[in-house]
Amino acid sequence: METNKGDIQPKTRKTFFTSLFSISLVLFFLGICMMAAMAGKLVVDTAKEELELKVLIADDTPDHEIQMIRAQLIRHPGINSVRFLSKEAAGQEFVETTGDDFREAIGHFNPFMASLNLRLKKEYVTRDSILKLQTVLLQNPAVAELDYPIELIARVDENTHVLAQIGLLIGCIVMAITYFLIYGTVRLSVYSRRLIIRTMQLIGATPGFIRRPFVMSGVLQGLLGGIIASALLILGQVGITQQFPFLQSLWLQYEIFSVYLFLVVTGTLLGWISSRMAVNRFLHKRLDEIA
């Protein structure tokens, strides 16, 4: 019996560390996906807040009425900033942007309109929010129209939704893989000790007492896997930041630390759930069924 026990323990330890290595890699991959999603979200949010919507003002609108519209827009909860652009400034901006001087073709006539250029908060840069704002503004006769890339905004919203669904699917797959890795490891451990477990049952050991060391082993695997994956991500983060310093702003966001916490907590919970289910599967079987 002692010889068999000595043979079993090295195999069990080897299985434990092999599974731990696999779990760490899987959680590391999950962390990379989460960080990539956060980086993408940061880029999209920054682009949304840099986008300008032009409220075109009808010609011959008095200055005081323009100021009233501007004050109304400043008070709007979804607007970050309002910049007034006169007809002359709009024409000059067109020349500087395109390099074409429209005055060479049409003389001194200025076809451009004065405008109030808006920058919205990221959560308001959606098709529905902008259409609601447009409806309110167009009720004022001084507002000729709103100029904004509505199709681009709709496409960004659609793509963001699709990417979120893909990210959720990948996350579920990775967590399922982690679950089955821990489940398989604990199941092998239970199987290798099945005779000892049966002996403990015969002398009156409770299921909780028998289950405890296996559950602790599963929890330890998940916890260590989450910690190792987080450590690998931190090392990768340091290396990437050295190569691309502009990404430092992403790492300074508090959300980045939630990734590490999520990996550790997820690994621990999956370890507890999968190991408990693996042990329960054997505790309710007869010896001839698990032999």
C-alpha cells in the first residue's frame, strides 16, 4: 500500500502543476482579451468626444439670439463644449483644411454659414441622442440644420455592439475551459484516492470532511492561476508601455486593476465550483462504479 501511495503522489503533483500551468495560460489569454477590449473602448470613446457636430445658424441671425442658443447648449447635460464659428472663420477654416480658395471661383461671396460646433460626451454620441437633440434645436427658426456624420455614428455603435458580443462569447469559452481543466484535475486526484475515500466513508467520515482537501486543492489551483496570469499581464504591460508610452494613460485608468482582480476572483470561484462538483460526482457512487 505504501508503494502505491508513493507512486500516486508524484503523479498527482505532476497533474496539479500541469493543470495550473494550463489554467494560468487560459486566464492570461482572457486577461489579454479584456485589456484589448478596454484599449479599443478607450480609442472609440476618445474619437467620440473629438467628433464635432455643427449647428448651422441661419444668415442674418442677431448676435444676442446666437448667444441664447449657445447658452442653451452649454446647459445641456450631454454637451462638453460649444465653439462659435462665424461665416468668415468657417470660410477660412475650409481654405486651410482643403487648400482650395473658393473665392477664386465665386469672388467675394461666402457660401458658408455661421455655426455652433458641439463636442458631446461619449455616452451621448449615439444616433438616438443626436436625433433628439436635432429635433429640439430645429424648433428654433435661427437654426438652419445640423451637420453631423450620422451614418458613421450608427456604424460605430453597431460595430461596438458586435465586438461586445464577441468579447462576451470569448470570455464564456475561456471560463468554460478553465472550469473543465480544474474539474479534470480534481477528478483524477479523487480517482487516484478512491480506495482511501471509500475507507473513510466506511468509518463514518462526513462528505464535507472528505470533500475539503480536494476543494482546497481546486481553489488553490484557481487562485494561483489567477495570480500567475495577472503577474504575466503586468510584465507584458510594463514592456508594452516602454515601447508605446502613449498607452500609459490606459494603464492609469482604475479599470485596469479590475482586470487583475477579476482574473483572481474568477479563477478562485471556478476552482471552488469545479472541484466541488468533481468530488460530489464520486461521493454518490458505489465502489464498483468508480473502480
